[in-house]
Amino acid sequence: MSGVLLYKSELCGLIHFLVADQTVIAPVPLTHGQFKFAAVTTLEEIALDAIPTLLPPKKYFLPPQESLLQYDTTQGEKMQAEVAIEETVLFGLHTCDLAGIQCLDMVFADRPKDLHYMIRKQHFTLIGLECNDYCDSSANCAMLFNHLPKGGYDLFLTDLGDYYFVDINTHKGDLLVEKSGLFVPVTPAAQDNLQKLRQIKTKRFKSEIPIRYQDIKPLFEASFESNVWTDIGAKCLACGNCTNACPTCYCFDIVDEPEFDLTRGKRLRIWDSCQHENFARIAGGENFRKERGDRQRHRYNRKFHYPMERYKQIFCTGCGRCSRTCMARIDLKETFNALIEECR
Amino acid sequence: MSRPTVAFFELASCEGCQLQVANLGEELLAILDRIDLVEFRELLTERPDGPLDIAFVEGSVVNAECEARLHAIRQRSELLIAYGSCATIGGVNAMANGRPISEIQAEVYGDQAERFAAARVRPLHQLVPVDYFIHGCPIYPDELIKVLKAALAHLPYNIPDYAVCVECLLNENVCMYEKKVTCLGPVTRAGCNAWCINNGNVCYGCRGLVSNPNRAGAEAVLSRYHLDSRLIANKMLMYNGALEPTDE
């Protein structure tokens, strides 16, 4: 589609325009250099320099706990499906998070389609924000080409000094630009500056791990019995932070929560994690991923191997959250390097 | 539907968990619609002696008197629910288990020590079968309600068997270790929604250890933060002093 410019002096006006009739979510600062996505009403609250947030934006599309339906057993097996939604703008999504949302879209649109996700997703407007440089050393976005925009947004902002270059990717984005009246046409100089930034970025962002994209899946196929998994298992506390913080992990459990009359209630979907001891425990007490190392191996394969077979897509976005959040310092880049070293 | 007969009892404890129930607010009205509450020391004066459908027992077993009382309650009741750390894992009372009983008796009661019989502190399940556990010091009200519903429906209640870290991250708290503060969240089982950390405190491990905790891994984390594992072990014993190998 086309592009427009937004002068930084108008950014405040844009947020003001957006909050008028919908919830606006953006990164806000916490302490100790951490950030989270939260509802905002003014530009001042937003951290434009945020590193990836503690939880990824999936918490809005796939809430940690959501009610899928209400049941009433006094009415036979009557069930009423429900989706809690409100018009929401997600502002300041980095390219890694946009890649994560695209992965979730792929999974939940796959058969059987997940209508709760798909209905909710329609009510979101996604506004991206380009990273001109690395957030920190945990990121591995460049090895997956996720340091550059690859769609998945309505509008995408690139900081070019006094103004943002704004890529319009959808009709929704187009309408927003038109209605707000805050954007101005692109100038040849702005086009030029965008190209220059992208050139600079090719120098700043280098593949963080010495491996080609097409060699990643074979690496995991070859290293299934590797000792690296045993070593990682010895460190892992099985807290599941890596999967909860991952923008593409979507495993969930379903539980029924009755009212006190025990006849009516809700069916809830809650996040689950393959890292938990009981995740792969089945009837009879058998656990087919009893060792922590087996569970970590599973997690890595669910990012770099299995989705390649099913979706021709790696499900790691390079955001670095799993490495950043891990108390045991199980580091994605170190794991890769150890696997590469062993398979050499 | 007839309302099940329910009673609340206390062994060695502060009765703080009973107060948590009394403080439920409007939820308590919904509960009282569903149950026939016959005994509850913090709320009622009656002490009937009939059969019960559900007995909630708070507190740990610290002497023969507690033990006899617990067996009597178990005999009277169809279901027995251990609630609060003292009842489920021994709790703070079990700090006494780290020293000889006679030494502690002498310290607390002086020359009157022999008048106060005491034994090793034990949680309820080490003496009688327990149908449901509600961990925590004090119990987390949301979990009490979940367990009560499960008990009323005769369904199992699955206690989360993962670390408090899970619920802490879902609340997007900055990790206590980032703040250079020791926290027992990584080895303590969840179910409290990281209640303490959400309110600026650390996790004290009041819900007991996750099953199969990675001890060596946890020690490696502690040493990275230059924390002495004995310090953590000591913190852990604040609530977990009655842990038996079979409890894990």
C-alpha cells in the first residue's frame, strides 16, 4: 500500500485521537529497565524506547484466562459461547512482536479454526514501531529477518528524526490516517531517509548465530539425542517462564468453573506450559516428557523444527524474552552455539 | 438439594485462616446459602457433636491432645479438608522440628516445661487421610472457594504443581532477583496468584515445595546471585520444617 508521514509533534494528537473511542495499549515502563503492555490515555505514559515487554502482546489475543462459554445443566446441556471483546489499539509493536502475532494467526486460523481468537482479533488495530537498533544482547531477530517489517500491522511507524515514516498496510490503517487528519504526504526526502536507515540497519543487525535459516531445522533434527538437552535440563527449574513469555507459545488447558449452585458455570481456557512437570502426564501416571531436558528440547523443537514442517515457518521471533526471563540463564543463543558446536 | 453440614476446626494455629474465611465478604453469603455451617469458633458459639459432611481443619498436630482431636474429627466427617500451611505442611509451628523438643520446651516454658506436653510438629496428612488441601499462610480466598466447590461437587481439586514464578510473571512483576532480593517463588508451588509479590513482598514458601524441585539448579541460581544456599534452606524451613521424604 502507500505511505504517509507523521510529524513527532502530532504523535500526542494521534494518541488523543485513538483514546477517544477505544482502549489504547502500549508499552509502559516498570522498574529495573523492564516494560509491560498496559492501557494508556496519554503519550507521556508510553515508553517509545521499550525493550520487549515482560509478557508479549499475545496476552490480549489469547488472555491467560478467558471464558469460552457459559453452561447451565438445568437446561439439559445448554451452552452459550462467549467472547469478551472491546475495540483496542495496540501501539508500539516491534517487528518481533508483529511476527509473533502472525504466527498465532496462522495457528488459530488452522483447522479446527479457533473462533474465539479469530473474532477477538478482528477488533484490534495494530500499530507497529520499527527498532532502529538492537534492544539488547538477548535479541536474535536478525537471524530470522524479524528486525525488518514483514506485514501483520495496520500502520507501521519508522522514526526518521523529526517525523515517522508511516507504512499503511490495511484498509483499517488507511481509514485511521484519513479520519485523524494528522498525517501528511510522503516527500522524496523522507523516502530517501527511510532507505538510508534500512541500509544502516543491515550493518547494525547481523545474524546473531552462525547458521543459515535453511540449516536451522536440520540442526534440530540432527541433535535430538544431544547431550546439550541433558545439560540444559540440569539447569532448568521448570518454572515455565520461557513459554509464558514467548510470543508464539499458545498451549492451553480447559477447566470448568462452577457457580456455587454447581449447575451453572463457565468453561475457562487458561495458559499451560510444556515445561511443567504434569504437562505430559497422562492417565495411569505415565509421563512421556518426565525429564526437564526432554521438556526443554520439546520447546526448542516447537520453535525451530515442528512448525517448519507444518507451516514452513520458524516460530521464534527473535525477541529474546525466553533468555531474558530465565533465572537459570538458559540462553537461546548459547543453546544454538552448543548444538552447532556438537554437530560440527 | 439438601445443604451439607460443614464445620471449621482449629488445632495449633493462629486461627488466621478462619479469619480469612470470615473476611470473605459477599462470597460468604453465597457459601452460607449452600452449606449448613454448624461449628466455627471465630463466628459461632455452638459446639454440636453430630456427623459432618465436610470438616475444615486448620493448624498442625503438636501434641497428643491435637492428635486425639484430629482422629475424632476424621471419624465424624465424610470429607476432611486441611486448610492453611500449619495443617497442610506443618507451617511455622514446624520450625520447632529443627531442635530437640526438651530444649524448646525449656526455653518457652522454663521450669513449668513438664506441664506442657509437646511432640514433633506434623501436618494432618501424616496422621489421617486428607481429602483436599488448601495451602497458604494464610489461605488464598479464591482457592478456598475453588476447593469448596470441588468438595461440594465431589470432584478432585488439582493444586498447581508449578512454581509461583508462573503466576508472578502473569502479573508482570519485575523479578525479585532482578531487584537483588531473595525470593522462594522459584521452588514454591503456585496457586496464590503470587499474592505476596504482587504486593511488594517476597515469597516465603508458605505453600510448600513444588514436586520434584530442581535442587541443584536452584543452588546454581542462588550462587549466581551470590546467595548462600544455607540462607535459603533456613528461609525454606520457616514453613517446611515438617516435610517428610514421602511428602514430595
